[in-house]
Amino acid sequence: MGMEGWDTDLFSRSLSPPVPFLFLILLCTVPADTAPRAEVPNSTEILVLIRDQASPVDSTLVEDLKASLVAQGLPPSRIHTLTSFKKRNGYWSLLPWLVAISDLPITPQWYLFLEPETRVDLRKFMDTVDEMGGGGVEGGTHFLGRLLKDFHPAITHHYKMGVHYPFLPSGFAMSSGLMAVIVTHLKTHRFGSDFSIDEAHELAMFISERLDVQLSHTDRFCALQIPFKSKMPFKSKEDGGENCATWTLDREGARQNHGLKEDEVLIGVKTTARFHKTRLPVLYNTWGKSSRVEIAYLSDDAHLSGTVETADLSKLYGVSINQKKGHCAKTDAILKYFIKYYDEKKWIVIVDDDTLLSVPNLMKVLNSYNASEFHYIGERYGYGHRASGSSGYDYITMGGGVALTRPAVLGRSKCLRCVCPSPDSPDDMQLGIWMRHLGVEALDEAGFHQSEPNNYHKTQLDHYQPVSFHRFEKSPTTREIDFEATLKTYNDFLTPHTSQSQSTSKFKSTLKSTSNPTSTGTFGEHSETPDQPSGWEEVGRERTKGHPAKEDAGTRFGKDDL
């Protein structure tokens, strides 16, 4: 069994639903190459832990998963969800959760960790561990999962190479012996890092480097993904999953529909004057011009050029909003600006001026949440978590985009403790602290990405529908924005493969005229493509009236200045 690298052959297969009773037939079928078990696994052998969060998608998936486990003979007392723990601060990062799990009045032979979308055949799982010699109490320290490895340094993994880490949607298992060793160490030693970024990679580093325990790979923990509500998809060897002990469901099929409209969402692009001529042309000519969601370009300087108009927030909230780092004052101003001028919007999504975005995929995510509730979503990181589960906090990374419902923004505005310690405090981390003051959980949506695609494993990218990536591609020689490479990233990951995908030559031609200060071209000149919604420019002009941050933009800058 080899490690899974950048190439994988078990992905995103669209399978038709099984015929009636196929699920029951397959449960009673034992693969020819494994020793048959006489009965459903003894419930004392397994404790199932489901790493869920308080999101509507997870709730739907978890109920379905629980029903599947009980149908296979596992008592409900042997199934525990992360959200069932009263103190669960930072438990998603796994290490703090393990300490709490060890306090449960149950000692199984195997702890089986599943994501809400993971599905498992318990009989095949026990057959798999039997082949290892059983594991369990007598079997020593064992870790079993579908392991990935990086083929080049990734910033999300602190450029650490050589670590084999589990693909969490396929699930992973730990013997009780390994659990005991981990918990003993955690109770007597400090965590390795204050930051929690990629919990699977950090768990693997802890086990392999601190405890000197090797993680074991098995192909029977499969990355095969099937539509939600499908039960057992494996009909033949051609399906690639005949011997799978675990597989995954497509999370998108479990999303609810709350009837969210595009005009009920605002995308706030956080920018500054020095990037108006370099970053905004790239952003606009990728996803900006085709967006059916209103975009507000929020800056420290008013600038008008064709269809792009920036608002000068410093006129309303002071010059301190612009800092070289941190940006807490600017994000604070953006939230106040949203409340004051966009009272009809139910969501605000704040992105950086070098964030690539799929607006249709963003809308699918937002639409699955109830906008009348407090919600705070994106790619989740953690800071300062400890084994106690009471310290530290979570936050949504700003580069991948932060989405907030109106109630969450209003709650922050009424919170007396929710202020910037200094204008240049890290805005995403400070926003996480504010949300914790309000009791609002940071909900992870795996389609949001704080970094470029090459910092994520192909298996992970294939598994989730992408919403965003952060930072434009740069030339390795000049370190300037590489328009062609950036467009390729956008088209490869965030644009449906249709005739609407832009050509590189047209994009480069557009950028040449829009980024040259002496050119007569503007953004609007190159906006005649079919995917540009009509009336976008008029929406921007209507917003100018009554906005002190925008009112003088047209008089200070001519259309050809950008």
C-alpha cells in the first residue's frame, strides 16, 4: 500500500443511486480476500467520534451518519459528536479534544474519528484492523488512515516536508494504547505551537515527531466521494471501492436552501490607494465584472475609473484606518460602513484586494445558512488552544474571505469590549476575539482558502467545491503580479468550464490598457463580455449619492486616470 501523493484515482465519481435493497445485500457480503467475521463488531471494540460543528450542513450529515451506524449494530452510547461536549473551545484542532475524550467512561480498543460526511462499513473496518494484528489495548500504539504527503513545501504546513498526514474526510483510527500515550503527554507538556492551521498535519507531526510513532496508511480508507443520500455505491471492482471501509458523501447535497438573493449580499473589497492600479484591475477582470452580487471597493482614497469606484473610509473614520499591517481599524470601519449604508443587505463578505472568488459558489454556501441568525464563516484558524479546552480562540482568515450575517455585525457594534487594541492589530484575529465575546462560533467552510492552490493537496482541492483563494500569482523573477498565471488559476479552480471562461490573450490586453496611467482605456471599455451583468455601473453610481466616502470621487479623478 503506497502513500497518496498529488495523483489520486479515487475522486469525485458521480455514481447512480443503488438499486433497492442493494445496501442490505452488500452489508452481508464479505470480500473474498478478507477473513469473515461471524457477527457485527462487538460494540466494546469501537468508539466513534464525529468531528462536527454547529452548522446546518453538519447537522444534516450527522443525523444521517448516526442512523447508518446504529443500523449496523453500534449502540448510540458508542457515538459521540464534538458538539455534544460542553467545553469544546479549540476541540476541532483535535489535540485538545483527545484529552476530553479520554475522560469519557468508555475505554474501547479503537477510537474511530469521522467527519460528518464520512461513511463507514464497520465490518470492513474491523476486518482492516484485524489484518494489523488487532491493535487495541494489547496491540500497542497504532494510527490508521488514508495518508497524504506534500511533494513541495507549503506555507499552510510551515514548509515542513516529509510528514504523512491523514485525509480527514476518509476518517482515521487510533488504538487505545496510542490514545493513552498522547493524553499523558498532553497533560504534562505544552503544545508545540500557538497557532492551529491544518489540524491533520499538526496531529501527524505531534504523533510522529514528539511520540516517535509511525502512522500507517491503508487504501481501505477511501477518498471516493458519492452523492448525499446514496448508501453503498460499490457494485463492482470497476467502481474502485469494492473493499472500502470508509468513503465520503458530497457535502453540497446536504446544503439547505434559505432563498437568499444576490442583492441581499455585499462583497466588501478591502484595498488601499497604492494597490488601485495593480491589484484592482486583476480582481475586476477575473471575478469582479461578472459578479451579480454588489461589490464595494473600500479604501483610504476615493478613486473613480470606469466601472470601479473606491470609497474613502478615512473621511468618515479617520486616517488611522490605513496601516501597513494589521488593518484592525480598517475592518472596524468597514463593519460600521456596512451598517450605516447597506441596511437592506443580509450578509457582508470581506475579502482582500488580491482574493480570487467564485461568486456563484459563495452564494451556495451563504444560502445554506439562516441569515437571521448570528453566523461567522470562512477558513478557520485557531490561536492559543490548550488541553483544558478553555483558553484560546478561533478566527476566520481574512485572505480567503470572511462572511458575516447582519445580526453578527450588529451584535459586534453593540459590544463594548469589541474595539481595536490598536489600529494595526491583526484584523482577522481581533474579529475572532469579538465573535467569541458574543458567543458566535467560527464555522469552517473548506471551500475558502487563505493561500494559493499549490499550498493545498490535490486530494483536498478535489474534495470540496472551491469558493476562494488568496494572493495573485507572481513572476518568480520580477515578483510582480503574473496576470497570465493568475487568470489560469482563476479559470482552473473558480470558473465553470464553459464558453464564459476568459482567454489569456484578451485578459492581458485588458490589463495593459487598464493598468497604464497614460492609457485612454478604462475597466468599462472591456466589459462587453456576455457574463457581465447589465446595470452594474449604474448600481455603483446610485451608491455614490449620500455616501460621504464617495461623493467627490468623480471630481477628483477622471475616467482615464487608472
